[in-house]
Amino acid sequence: MQDYITNGLTLKEIEQSLFRHMQKQYGHLLQQVLEEIDRTLAEQRDKKRYALKDKR
């Protein structure tokens, strides 16, 4: 099996790189979803009962 391994990336390195990339993409997606939920809640809140304290 060692005869077939070249100087390229190993399967483990490919898996780790893919996993890191997927983590970043999921983080961005989750951030977008949570920001959209936050905007929706801010627009639909009972404005007389709940004040908008901080919007970043």
C-alpha cells in the first residue's frame, strides 16, 4: 500500500481540510439564519411590551 502513496495529500489530510471548510460554511449559514430570526422577532415583537435594547 505504501507504494501507491505519492507526495500528494493523504486521505486524512483531505478529510480534515473538508471538515474545516464545512465547519466554516456551517458557521456562516447559522449566523445568517440567526440574524434573520432576530430581524423577524424584532419586527414582530409587541412594541408596547418589549423595547428594542440593542441592535448590532
